[in-house]
Amino acid sequence: MNQIFKTVRLQITELLFILLLIAPASGSPQPTSGDVLPRLQDGITVTDWYVIGPFHTGSREPLVNPLAGCMDYETGIVDLTLDYPSVLESGGRVSWQSTTVDEEGNLTLYFENVDWDKITDEWGVSGAYFSCAAYTTFECGKKCEAMINASGIGSFTINGRRYSGDPYGNNIFQTPVVLDEGTNHVFLFSGGFGGTDSVKFEILPAPATDLIVLENDILVSDIVRGESDSVMVGVPILNTTNRWIGAIYLNQTAGVSSIPPLTVVKINCTVQIDPEQISPDATTQEIPILVEWDSGSFEATANARLRNPDESRLVTFLSSIDYSLQKYGILFPTNYDPEKEYSLILSTHGAGVEGEGQVDAFEPKDWAFVVAPTNRRPFGFDWQDWGRIDAMEVLDQVMQQYPIDPNRVYLVGHSMGGHGAWHIGCTYPDRFAAVVPSAGWASFQLYMPWFLRADEMFADPNCARIFDQCASPDRTEMLLPNLRNVPVLAVHGGNDNDVPPTHARLLTGILEQMGYDARLWEEPGQPHWWDMHPGIPGTDCVDALRIRSFCEEHVRDPFPRHVTFVSYDLGNNCKSYWIAVYENISPIGRIYV
């Protein structure tokens, strides 16, 4: 197998997250001889927990802590005698209650003292979201290194030290930690919907090796039969120790000088392929991964999909934001001719979906490419922030690489991607000939109403003002005037319970009042994701004939006579068509030309 592949290029790309980072004052970081700790040999089982909740919570709520003062941040010890107010609980107060995990080790957080149906009737679906906390202790015979499986947990503390968990619960990562001799205190926040949440917290033995590869999180591009002579691979390497590990080599090529303690670093390499060694009947191809350092080595395997030229494919690229390896799905036009000019459909995926899945919801077209970036994990950044930048970088790369008419680029997204279509379309209106948000929402302030947020009522006004200013670029509904020259078709299922059709009605109604070309297609009886013709390629909620026709009939005017431009942050975008703003003198800039 090793003869099939040859590593030809290597580059460090990103710190996925840093649990403990030691940064020297100047110069390049050098490996240091930190404490050499023993490794936990046998797992520690924790069955008994204390939980408290539920507390009402809104989306992106950072400024109010419902359990302020419960924990000593130096030691991690929690005062279990305290009780707290809760608007969800019958009687208005909650206290710590004991519970145990089930046979599979799942900690089910269930709060039965709440009439969740009544809450939903009074406040809507957003009212049924809640947060809660859990606390436990366990004994350890000595200070040592261990691994934690924190499935469904964003972060947790051990003895006051905060660590990252695996919030998606998809088993791509386990957290390296340091346990103290004696009693260890664990505290975590969680949350759920309608009264129930389930998480898992397992204390596992530390691996026998200092570095391991997170095989479930290796990113590798597809191999296209007859076309690919190499693949790009992003290899996440986890330092499981409390020490710097230096002189890392990947596939016998110099990689990085060092990896900080308890940290993941992703390293990229390009691997050459010998097509003659690939089985004609195979659907995947194994790629061997070898990580070496001064005191050890670790072997892993990456699996690349094998695709035919007429099938969609996953493509990787280096992000200009952080030089990390990212990915997108692309579907070529039928009977592709590089001498012919094509349209392009940029499609933003919904929560829980990724680019290679999103692009497969479209039927191949003889007139257009379909390109679907991935928003940095299935949920990622809701097509704001890094997700928005990645999407535009994918668009730019594809347009430079293939013969695409810049005046026939269309933006189509669903659910969270429908929000992405609204947000990206309003932020970069001069890039698209038409925008089709499907099951989309404008902002969290509207989707998860902020009147239910505790920090809207109780946060320090000065802090709230700063937070609102930082979040203002995400207020897509305030950017709607930018769509003056961009036709919009908002698509929605009439029975959508995930994103109610009121969102599409509201936004298209505002655009209609402005005199813009905005149309609403609300299909009666259809849910969130729908396909009225399952036997025909293309999923109707993103690729129905009506959507295709709407796109094909519009061509971008790169030099419209009148432009409306609204921006809350010139760092997001400072231009539209033939105007540019170089300096703003107020929090909001609105220019009519």
C-alpha cells in the first residue's frame, strides 16, 4: 500500500482548539520539558450526579449566568445547598437534585416539574429551550493524564480548569485532561428542548502514546477516476500529554516543530496517487498515515471516496483565514465543455448537513455548476463570520478555475443555509443574479426571539450595548435594502415546524414594501425538507423546476443606475457594485445613490 502513495507537500494549518497553550514571550515556540505525569491505566466510572435546572435560555446568551456564585473557580467545588430562581419551574425556584446515569452511561437530564406544552403555547417553540448544570466528584489515586469522552457537552471544568468537549456528540474527539490526586470536581453546563437532554461524561485511560491521530476527523478530498493524481489530506494530531512534543513528521516529511500540551494541531499533506493500483470495483481508497516524533510513532488510515467524473465530488482547499484545510462539494454540468461558459449555483447547507451532501440534492444541469461549501462543521458559524468568508472564498476559487459567467451566479440555501442565502446575499448583493432562500430565517433575534433572553432584561447595559454592536452585522433583516437590484424567490413549506413560514412572509413582505422584486413560494402542506417528486432527480425545496426557471431568467447587471448600500461593519463588506465606503463615522452607514 505504501508504494501507491507518496507525500509531496506538508503544511501546518490550524489549531482546532487550545486547551492549554504555553506561549513564549518571543521567537518560535520551543518544546519544553514539562511535568512527566503517569497515565491513567483504568477508567473511572462515575454514576452519581447532582443536577439543577431548568433555566430559561435564549440563543447566543452570554451575559447572564443563572448559577452565579455556585462554584469556587479556584477549586471547582460547588455549593449544593444553594437554590436559584427559575421561571420554568412550578413554584419559581430550583435546587440541586441527585440522579444517576443509565446502563449505557448516559446522563439524562429530565425536568418533569414543568408544563412544557403550556410553556410552548405561551412563548412558542423558543420557550421550550432550557439550560441546566450537572456536578459530580470522583477520587483519583495520583496526579495523572487521562482522556474524557464529553459527548454532547460543549465544555466542562475539572477542579476549576476548563476543557473543551465534543458538543456535536459525533465521536470525533476525546479530551485529554490532567486529574489531581484525591478528590476531583466536575462541573458542566448543558441544555435541551422540551424538558429532556442527554449527555455522556466518561473518564477513560490515557493512550499509551504521546500523540494520536483523530481518525474520525481526517479530511481527505475525493479521488476522481481518470482525473486525480493526488489528494489533499488534513490530519488532526492530538497531544495527549502535559508537555510540549517536538519534531513531528507526517509520512516521513518534516511537519511542525512542536505541538503544545493537550492540544490538537491539524497538518496538511498532498499525497500522490498511482491510478493503476486502484481497484476498478472499489468505492473507497485507503491512504496510510504515519506520524513520527522523537520518542514514538502512530499509524492511522484515511479513506478517500472514489468518484466517477459525472458524479459530484468533495474538493479540499486551504482557507485564507487560517490556512486550514476546508472542503466543498461540486457537481459539474452534464457534458461539460471547458470551452463553454456556464452559470453557477452556490448552495449553502442546513444544520447537520455538509457540502458533499448538499450538492447531491441537485440534479446535474447542462447549463450550470452546483457548488456547496461546508460551513466549518455541520453547524459551524450559521453562515456568518468564518462560514460567510469560506463560502465567498469557495465561490472565488471555483470562478477562477472554471469558465463561469460572473453575471449568472445564483445563491440557493436551505434552513440554516436559507439564513445563509439571506445573509450572504444581503452582504454581497453585487455578486449574485438572484437569491433563493428556502426555509430561511433572517437572524437569531427573530428566529429565537430575544425577548426571552435573560440578558436582554438583566445584563449590564454597557455590556449589552457592546454585545449588540458586535452582533449587529448578523442582523440580516437590517441589510435587506441591499437587495435593491437582486431578485429574490423565498421558498417555504406551509407546514414547516422547524422554521415557520412566517419568516419568509415577513422578509418578502418588507422587500415588497420597498418596491423590490421579491416573490414568495409557500407550498401548502409541505414540511421543512420536502420533495413532491421523489422519483425525479433534484429535491424540490432547493432544486424544483420553478427554482431553476427563476434562476435562469435572471442575469446580473454589474452597473445598475441606482444602488442602496447598508453596512454595520465595513470589515464584513465595504462595497456594492460601483460604490465603496472607506470610513464610517457612525455605527450604521446607509448610502443611497
